[in-house]
Amino acid sequence: MQDCLFCKIADGKIGEWIYQDDQVVAFNDITPQAPHHVLIIPRRHITTLNDATANDEALLGHLILVAKKIAHEKQIADTGYRLVLNCNRNGGQTMFHVHLHLLGGRNMHWPPG
């Protein structure tokens, strides 16, 4: 989508990646909510989780495995981290391109909000 900020990031037009492969890119959140706050996005535009299909199953699983890899690289895997995937406005989604938040480096409280 031409006007999607995350599509522009995924295409390498703006921003800096901390991870990339043929399916996803990852970058630091510009408004971090934890000492480590990384967004992992698919290169292909999927507006919300509700728009994902059975064909996206492997891609969505890949997002999680990339988050695990980054957590190890940032040395927060053993102490713990949180993964968040918001869906639509009431679910907290503000950017309408599926993205997984990786948060770590501090104690996460429950309930989250």
C-alpha cells in the first residue's frame, strides 16, 4: 500500500532495520515502552490480524521465531520478554499493518492495561 508507513519501512525507503530476511523486517520502536522495544513486521501488507488467512500461518509463526532470535541477541531471553500483537483500535492497534511488539529489559506487569 502506497500510504502505509510500515510498507515504506519494509521496502527500505525509510528507517533502519535491526533484522531482515525475505519475509520480515524488524526495527526499534520510535516511542519505546521498555528498554528494548522492537517491532517485527511482515514485508507483505496485512492490515490487521483479522485480515490474515490460513496462507499466512507460516508467516505469523515466523514473526514469533524472529522475536525469539532478537530476544536472544539482546540478551533478554533468559530474564524474560513480552510479545504483543494488537488488533484494531480497541485492541490498541494504531498502525494498520500487522506488527509484533517485542518488549523486554524490565519487569512486565499484569494485567497489561
